[in-house]
Amino acid sequence: MEVSSSTSTQASSGFGQTDIQKKAQDVQKQQIEQLLQSAQKQSQEVTAQKTGMGGSLNITG
């Protein structure tokens, strides 16, 4: 009986490890998506400034 109980413990801990790895991958995916969105936004802002179509106009008179 001890053998079967240790086997079931190993199996259940194996599922736990899979869940942990999946959650870690999901978190990494979200972080990468946020990073890409931030980089895209910065790129758009730089392009807007270069073309003079930026959100902030510096008009002095």
C-alpha cells in the first residue's frame, strides 16, 4: 500500500508542477504583450514627433 500511495502523491505533485509552469508561461506571455504594446506606443509617439503630428504642439509667439 505504501508504494501505491507514494505513486499517487507523485502523480498529484506532477500535475501541480504542470499548473505552475502553465501559470508562469501565461504571466510571461502577458508581460511580453505589455512590453510590445509599450514599444509600439513609443514608436508611434516618436514617429508623430518626427512628422509634426504629435499630440503636444509647442507654439510660441
